[in-house]
Amino acid sequence: MTPMERWNWQSVPFRRDATGEALYDSAAHREAIARLMYVVENQAFGLLTGEVGSGKTTLIRRLMTGLDEMRYLPIYLCQLGLKPKDFYGELLSHLGEAMPFGLSKARKLWSERIQSQGEPSGRRWVVVIDEAQDMAEEMIQELRFVRNQHMDSTSPFPLILVGQPEIRRNLRLKKYEAISQRIDMAYHLAGMTREETAQYIRHQMKQTGTNMPVFTDGAIQMIYTASRGIPRVVNQLCTQALYDAAARDSEAIEEGHAQRVLTDQEWQRGTAS
């Protein structure tokens, strides 16, 4: 029996694609959104980092869907090993141009069009490069040219890099100093606190439309310790604990359910003693 059948839920909690009221705002998420809006409004260069599963892509989705469609045109790039030709190809397509043969011609065409015409329909671009830690080295170097279209006085559009902590470490390298100096806003998205994790779990359970089951304080503590407050890991642990409780016809998620889930994970990883 599934948890949804066991407790007659109206919707499933802890979903990765949660939207609207199912979303939970931690203090870190609110701070990140505020800083990203600063980047957007000031056509700045921003860097958002966070551990895997910390909610970076969810934040970017919220940012982009919340922008005024009459003022902004979001452009989202997420490609393994992103190279300059991929970058310019995407931007030129939004200007109605085909990608010319050769990077230098693409760069020249893009520069001419962006300076003479600007954004299509009068809307300001908001360019996001997700999984930025996987960018090709030449793309990282290309960012200096991208941000240098008007003699460093005004950039043509806000640019946001989103990635895992290694992109931050990479940008500290001497060879990328010219790029890192151009970053106007950098923010690292940490995991939720213990109290936020408890609030997050209760918030998610409210979305089911019932009051059952309840996560006990002991189970929440174990889940927080194991997940370090990383939302994706919290989701995984809570979902598995719910299945464990449903199979045992339990009315609450207790430490025993959480412990079985954690022990099973240890066996799968080969770390169980």
C-alpha cells in the first residue's frame, strides 16, 4: 500500500517539481531571491552556488517565472561543457540570426546586433547559465568579453551563473581573476537549519490535505542530521520513511522508520558496519 492510499492524501508531499503553495521559503532562499533580483534590476553579474540538491534550480525557476513578461526575456542555458559557440548560438537565435561559421564571426555579429538593436521587443534579457561548474574553460574566459561590451560602464544584460561550489573555487584561480573581479553579487545557498527542516517537513505534510501521519521530533532530528538540511535529501528520506510507515500501518513517522531508511542507504552504499 502506498502512503497516498494509506492516508487518503489529496496530493503527494516532497515532490521535486513542487510549485506555488507547496514551496517553502527558508531564510537562505529569501536572501538568495533578493540578491538575484538585485542582479536583474541592475544588469549585474551574479554567481549563485550551492551543494547538489540545495534548491538552486528551483530558485532560478521561481525567479524567471516571477519576472514581468513585458519587461524581461529570460534565457536559460544548461548544457554540459557549454562552449562559446553554444552560448552565442542561443543568444543569436533570440535576435533572429543564424549561428555563422566560426566563433569570431559569431562574436562580431552578436556584438553588432546587441549594441545596435538591444533586446528584442524592448525586453531586457536575463541570461542564466546553470550547471556553470561544467562550463568549458574557453567559455569561462569568454565571459570577460560578454561583460565588456560598453567599456565596462554598462553591461548589455544581467548574467547569472548557477552551479556547485567548485565553480566558486575555479574562479579563484589566477587565470580567472579578470572574470571574478567582474562578479557584482555572489551568494552560497546553504542547507536549512534544524528548525527550518522541521518547518519544511510540516509544511510539506500540510499539502497532502490531511493531518496524517505526523513526523515525531526524534525522526525529524535524525533526518536533519543525515541530510544537513539539503532539501532534496530531506525529500528522499521523508518519502522513504513514509513508505516504511505505510507498510507497517503506523500513524506516525518515528525514529525507527527513519533509522531503517538510513540503515538501508548505508547498505546500498556499502558503508554499513
